[in-house]
Amino acid sequence: MSILLLLIPAALLLGLLGMACFIWALNSGQFDDPETAASRILFDDADAALRERKQP
């Protein structure tokens, strides 16, 4: 039963730390544009390939 005196504050501390990290990430712009980086790998850079072919 005495282990609860250690585990409950530890769980609360870890929860608050996680919430603080999440709020920091929101305020620093980590979630501003989630689509661009995720879809960048799906497309080739076709424009760069065309530019290389057109150069003499």
C-alpha cells in the first residue's frame, strides 16, 4: 500500500511533463503543416528531372 505513495505522484508528474511537452510543441509550430512533410515522399521531383533534360 505504501508503494502508492510513490506511484501516484510519479504518474502525475509524468502526465504533467507530457502535457507540458505537448503544449510546447503546439506553441512552437510543430503541428502547423502536417501534410507537406508526410506527402513529400509520395511524389518524385518531376520538375527537377524535366529541367535537367532541357538543359543543353
